[in-house]
Amino acid sequence: MSRRSLLRGATAGGLAVAGAGALSACGVQGHVVPPGSKDNGQAGKDYSDVEKTVVFANWPAYIDINPKNSNDRPTLDAFTKQTGISVQYLEIINDNNDWYTHVDPSLIKGQDTGYDIMVVSDYMVAKYRTYDYIQELNLANIPNHGKLLPNVLHDPTDPGRMHSIPWAYGYTTLAYNSNLVKQPITSIAEVFTRPDLKGKVSLFSEMEDTVALAMLAQGLDPEHFTDAQFNQALDYIRRAKNAGQVRAFAGNDYLSDFQQGNTAVTMAYSGDVAQLGKPNLVTVDLPKEGMLAWSDNCVIPNFARHKTNAEKLLNYYLEPSVAAQLDDYIDYIPVVDGAVAALQQLDPTAAGVPLIVPTPQMVSKARGFMSLSVAQLNDYTSRFQQVTGQ
């Protein structure tokens, strides 16, 4: 199972409650963006010149590993050899909201969290930016930022990518079991309405993913929508559930259920299904209405002790050859110019998979999810969970 399925599934069940609880615990009134702030974050003293280290907080199983030695992470080792900067790599993030609750007390007090880089989901980037909790990147230290692809730079939660660098970039699409589904699936609307799929469909318990696909099925744009359109998508999901179309709203167990034949058709993350290796498990590379694009992102929290070193590490992972090596291991989409060519040299089989190297048509039809305020995020997730029963 990929990191993304665990990441998104783990947060889906309790976002509204956990998020609201976290805000209540610290007192939302304490989250004050400084007057005149331009959302640049707040810098601490940078010790990069005298402390050649970076503290990097990430999720488990989200980096390349030497198959002969699980403690050996080839790309990180190469960075240290190249720069002399050691990386304290910590696989300690297991839930977006738990992590937010962990770092919030330091950030609200204007203190160093102890981390120079942390990886968070796209919708959480918007939340951190709302509270001015992450720093604007110094692009002088990240010249490879100019290699980011246009569709990656165009991000609803961080337009221009001045606060975040994608660690993993992918799509939410569909997959079906051809042993159980005799007529091929080509559109999202079929999953919500086709009579022969009744009781066989698994949707995600993650609000953004399922609402986005419901919007696309109705010709709406998940990147730009009104509250009325959100309600329209929610009602579309409710009707499918009430009609018995949906077998389950699944979290991180969706892929094992699908592979075992418990569900005939499922929403799916591109990295999970890119190389399932079973001919009867068919992925819909591009539903006719499009797909949801998402990213999990490296951000630098306020008061980080080694910001310059952190930016050098981010720049390193935007090198096409390094990006290709990482993406080849985690099965997600290259985000920098030149990485596809590098991946073709490194692993031609992976480079031939459209959900790893998408076609231009796939890129053009992938849409992000609109940046939400914290109040909207909690409200929409709560209303979605009322429909799904999560």
C-alpha cells in the first residue's frame, strides 16, 4: 500500500472533529496573522552555516530504500555525500491533524518546532498559510524551482509554489475488476449511477477526493465552486448512497478490498494502482470528465533552525535525476522538467505507465481542489461525514 492511501485514509475519519478540537484546545483567537503580513512566515536565526544538518519529518514508507538494507536511503545518502549536510530523517508523521496539533503549540508561541522540513497534504498547506505558520521559500537557494512544470506551479493552495515543494504528486481516478464488471467503465458518472454496479462501488472517506469526483461527474469544477455547488455534489453522493450504489466509503483499506474482489469498482490513487500487476484489475487512466490532482508537500515551518540547508535539500530533490529516482520508488508523477527523460533511462517500464508519466490530455483534464478556509474545511468535512456516516 502506498504512503498516499495511508496518509489520506488516516485523516479522513476525524478531520472536522479533530480539527475543531485542535483549534478549541489552543484557542482560535490565539492564531493571529501579524498585521500587514504578506503570508511570508516568520524566520528564526538560521544556523545553517555552522550546523551542517537538516531535520526532516516525513511519513513512513515515503522514500526510496535500498532493498538490501532498509536503513539505507540512497537519495538522502547521495545528498549528504554531495553537500556535507547530514539529514536527520524522521518517519514520525502518521496523521495530518495529529501532526498539526503536535507543532501548533510551538508555532503559536513563536518557537522552533525542532523540524526544518515537514510533509503535509495540499489542503493542510492552506491551513498553515492561514495562520502564517510556514515560511516563504528563498528561491536563490532553490534554482531548480524554475524546473517545476506549469501544472504543478498552478496549485490552488499555493499558487506559484512559493511556500511548498511537492514531495509526491498524483491523481485520484477509478479502477475496476473486469472479472466482476463486464462492461468497461469510462466515466465517473457511471460509478455513481450505473445499475449493474449497484452495491459494488467503493468511494473514499476523504471529503476532497469524493466530492471532487462528484463535482466532475456533474460538470462542475472542483478548483472553483460555490457553497451551492458543494451542496449539489453532496446531494449527488447522498442519492448514490441511498440508492444502494455504494458498498463502502473506504479509508486506507480500500486497495486490499479491491484486490481481494470485495469491491468491483473503486476510487483509487494513481500511485496505488499504477502497477497493480493483475490483468483483471483495470485502471481508468482518464475518465471522460477528468480527475482530481493532488500533492503532498514539503514545507518549512516558522523559526526553523536550518532553513538554508532545508532549501538546499529541496533543490536537490528537484534535480531531474533525483526526482526520477524517488518517483520510480514511490510510483508518483514527476513534477520537474527533465525528470521524465531521466525516468525513461532509469526504468522504461515505469515511464510507460500513464499514471506515472501522464499523457498531455491527462494533464490538461486534471483539476486541483479549491483552497478552503479553516472554517470551510471543517464545515464541509463535517457535512460530508454526515452523509457518509463516518
